[in-house]
Amino acid sequence: MKKVSRSKYRQEFTGDHVFDYKDPVSLTRFISDGGKITPARISKLSIAQQKAVASAVKKSRALALLPNGTDAYDHFHRAEPISPVPFEA
């Protein structure tokens, strides 16, 4: 006998919702501050929707509508050093 499992979360998007790669404003919701695509358990998407979001984000990055990451982590994956000298006006 197969167990019936219910979803933990109510999905925010319908099953036939299309994530458009030409709309970077709506896709930024699924990108973290570091530039990574948020996982499905956090974004509350189904597996098919998560694949659609990932492909839309990758297309949008290829067309330079979305950034590939942040500038702070470009140097050997370390944050930019902060100078101990205060700013002078």
C-alpha cells in the first residue's frame, strides 16, 4: 500500500506558471545575496518549478540581465578586506 503524503507548504505558484527569463525583477526573488539560486526547500517550489526557475535564471545570466555573483567574493572567495584606517573627509 502506498502512503499518501501531503505537502508541507501551500505552493505560491500554480503548476502551469511560466517563469520568464526576460523578467529579472521577478527572478531576483529566487537568488540569494551571494548570487546563488535558492533551493526548493526554501523557495517552496516543486521540483518541476525549481528546474524552470534554475533554467530561467541561467538564461537571464547568459544574457546579462542578472549578475553572476557579487563583487565582494571575486578574490579567492574571500570578502574584501576592510581598512582599519577611518575615512577622511
